[in-house]
Amino acid sequence: MEVDIQELKAGNEQAFRLLIDAYGKAIFNLCLGMIPNRDDAEELTQDVFIEAYKHIASFREGSHIKTWLFRIALNKCYDHIKFSKRKKRYGIMQPLLDKDDNPIELPSNFQHPGITLENKDHAKALYGALNALPENQHTAFTMYEMQGMDYKQIADTMSVSVSAVESLLSRARAGLRKKLQDYYTHNASS
């Protein structure tokens, strides 16, 4: 069933339920791809739909609602990442001898629906490499590989050209290849 934009703008609760049913899983998967923590991804997904509810009047109907929701989701994820970095910077200091170079902690029950890896160490390495990419490369890669979005959809969501998306994906793949090659070379020699 198609979501009626006019009903959304009129504040129809049933229309918002349809919106959540139609796009909730995709938004959650995008958030989980950007922030590999199920609880945070669920909270961010809720925040996306709250934001959409509050600002539906500003939605331009020439756009696709999914693109608009993805933009909101990316902004929420970026804000979350910035807040987390600030919190780490000004929070309790880590012991100087902490040998863990990769602060990513995956929950024991972590499973991303878009990625099936045989063990969590590989998932940790992948997300560590993803998080080391520049933000725009991480975003483009996540939307393409984990969400299955095409170049045009990514370009619309990120407000860039299709050729910029191609370039971002190329650089992201090269960066991931290098980082993961280092990981696998190091682990093979261990």
C-alpha cells in the first residue's frame, strides 16, 4: 500500500503507521550499517520517524519520501557519531596502557541483516575499517552495499552527483581493501 503524503501532512496516524511499516526496516538497517549497535540503531530509527512526523509539512512532494527519510536518518547518524566522539574526548580517560586500538564493541547477539560473517572478529574488523573511512565514503558504501540502493538514489540522498557517488564508492573500496588486507595479513601471521 502506497503512503499518502496528503494524509501524512494532515496528521493522519494511520498514514504514519503505514509510513513506518513501509520504511522502518530500511531505515533501521541504514542506521545499523552506520552505527553497529542494535540499541542505538533502534533509537535512531525512532528519532527519524519522530522527526518526520514533526516536519512532514516541509516535505517537498517532488522528492521521494524514502529519500527524505534516508536524509533524516543520515543526519541523525552523523549527529550520533559526532556526539559519541565528543563524549569520548571529554569523558573518563582510558588507561594509558590500553592496548585495544579498535574501540568498537559489538553486542554478543549482533547480527546485521545485510552482512553475514562467520565470526565477530571479522565483523569488528569490517566495522573498524568502515568507521575509519571518511564520512561520505562510509555513507555511500553503506547505502550501496548494505541497503542495495542504486547510484541515483544515493546521489539524491547525499545531494551529490552520480559521478561523485561512483568516486566515493571507488575510494571506499580501495580504503577498505587496504585496511582489511592489513587485518588479514596480520591475523594470518599470528
